[in-house]
Amino acid sequence: MSREQTSSPEEHRYSVNGVTLSCFEWPADRDHASEPPVLLVHATGFHARCWDQVVSRLDGRRVLAVDMRGHGRSAKQAPLTWDVFGEDLAQLVRLLGLDGAVGVGHSMGAHSLVQAAAANRGAFRRLLLLDPVIFPPDRYVPDQLPGDYRDHPTARRRNQWSSWEAMYERFTNRAPFCHWENAVLEDYCRWGLVPAEDGDGYVLACPPWVEASVYVNSLGADIHAQVAGLPVPVTVVRAKAPPAQRESMDFSSSPTWPDLAASFPNGRDLHLPGHSHFIPMEDPDLVADLIVDDQGV
């Protein structure tokens, strides 16, 4: 189910909202040129090439995958607040000239995608939100000031690696990575490192301080007004229901507000109790099927 383009997308760089973003493009083949393009938006701590195994199952459609601010090959530049991620993506959507695209976001990427769709009516024909980090309205903190990332556990992630293979070997038997499709974990490691500035090996393409900053600022961008006013069909895919007292960094269950789909004018809820928060990593076949399923909303 692979396609030759998957290993060699075209990388483009765009200046938006005061920052430079990388965006990878798999052009459509001749047989799929008339089909709507697909925009893929990754989760916190990830990068555009984590979608490679999903792309390989999309049969030659035009696909675009963005490295969000602070992640992948994009600039590591503050502010790293959720409203800014949405503004970045909204501007990128305009530069890409999207019209009637299928928008797919995972976790923080799904939150940003809702903001971008609300700011660009007509850019998307439908949205697929994979376990979006969108909480109940009463969880948000009005006028939240940027948080201090230094005490967050992800700020202490191992950053230095000798190679992507060493990173892969380290993670392959550890949760949650051991539950991922093996090829996805390889892509996560292969494209998730960049050469260290001092020339000594490699460092994470999403530095630990960036990842921690994103998490501590997660309650400062209430998008429920945008949710209520977004008319396009939206499928909300939720992972396993969380326990009564869910830890903030427990990715074995879903952070998504269970009533989110009902808050969209044209929303559908799809609950996957057999999956963790890492749905695209665990089941790229399912995600690809949901992307091409125009009858599913």
C-alpha cells in the first residue's frame, strides 16, 4: 500500500506570522489530480514526517504536512501559545491557497486546525480531528499568561542522541512507542532529530523546552466560539475514555471533551475504546480510511 512519493516529499518554507515554517508536499499523481488536497497537522512534540505511513495509504492524492512552530524543520521561536499556533496555521492555509481541502489534525494540531478553518471559510470541505486537545469550556483560563516550562517533566527529556537508530532502539520496547506501528516509530526517530549545532551528534527537532512550553500553555486558547460557528462537517475521533482522575500526561486515554462533536453544527463522534491518544501512530490504515471517506460525516 506504499507509494514511491512517500519517501521523498518536496519541502517548502513559508514566512508566516513572523516565523518560518516548513511544509512537506506529496504532489498528486495524474489519476488523483481532481481530488481535494489533504492538510495534515501534527501533535505537540511531533513533526510532519510522522504522517508518512498515513500518506503512503492515500493512493496518490496531493498531501501537505506542516512542521508547526518550534517543531521539526520550522523555526524554534516563541511565543509558543495555542492561539499563536492557530494564527500560524491560518496564515499558512491562505498562502497555500487551499480551497475545499480535507483538514486532518492530531491533538494540538487538531486544536490549531479548528482555528485555521474558522479563519478561512471555504478552505476546508471537512475536518478530521484525531483526539483533539479541546477541553470543556469551563476548563479554560481567560487571559492566561504564558507559563514557565522549566518545571514541566517534558523539559527534562533526553535531548542528545548519537543517531536516529540509537533513539529507535531506546524507544522500541518502551510504552507508548511499543504500541505504535513499527514504521511510524522509525519515521518519528529518523526525521525527529537534527544535527547538533556543536557538531556532536543530534538533538531533538522539537527541543524539550518547546514541548514543555506548549503543554503549560494549553489552557489559554478557548476556541469554543469558533467550534460553534464552524459549519463544515467535522468528525471527532476519541481514544479510550479516561479514568475519573486522569493525569495530565497520561496518553493512554483521551483528553478530548466527550461532548465536543455535539458542539459543532455538523459534528460526528467516533469513539475508539481500543486506542490510546496516539491513534495515527497505532493505526495509520484507519486514519487513511477516514480521510478518504467522504460519506462518513
